[in-house]
Amino acid sequence: MDQRITLVTLGVRDLSRSTAFYRALGWRAHPTSVDGEVAFFDTGGLILALWGRDDLAADSGVDDSGGWGGVTLAHNVVEAEEVDAVLAGAVAAGARLARAGAPTPWGGYSGVFIDPDGHPWEVAVNPGWPLDDAGRPQLG
């Protein structure tokens, strides 16, 4: 197996609401999305999909306890001001602020928002992982 992730699928309770949330963040659903069934967002090398939580659990062969699944997504930016702007935009789009932007013990700056389905997103500046011209982190 090659060392790469090509797709992350988030199980959502209300596909229309969740798709609207990500669109309010400025994301554009890919034309291959199927209204009412699945939404795809091309993030430049990785696809984020939104699919009904029950359907995803059944397809994945797991029992959904409804709780947090032990995964936090991340979005890295270049400047601390961008962290605060992304957090504010997410809250304006309907997210809950879990942790305001602040300096971190590892020398960066980060905060966390929770999307409408409870998926946490860390927004961070990590000086050890500079972003390339395409916005991809480069492990130091």
C-alpha cells in the first residue's frame, strides 16, 4: 500500500445542511456530487466527501455510537491572523468555536472549530511545517 490518503469521508446527519456549511466557508462542491446523496470537495490532492452518517457506518461495517470518532481534521495556514479569520468565518457559517486561536507549546498558533456534525477542525500555523506554493505542509 502506498503511503497516501486520497479521500476522507465525513458522516453527516443532514447532507444539505452540511454541504451548505462547507459552501459558506467558501468551498465549492465538485460537479460529480449527487444532490441529496453525497457531496465531494476537491481540496488539491485529497477529496473530502460528505455522506449520510448511517449510510457511511453501514458501508464501513461499524456500529455508530453517535460520539466523536477519535479524528480531528486540520487546516494549516501561514499567519496567526489567518487562523483567527478562518475560525471567525467558520463560526459565521454555523460552526461552534471549541478553542480560540492562541500560541501553542510547540511554537505555533492554533484554534479549533466544530462543524455542524461534531467534526473538529484545528486551524494552525506550524513553523515546523512550512506550506509549499500549493498550500501543502512540508514536514520539517
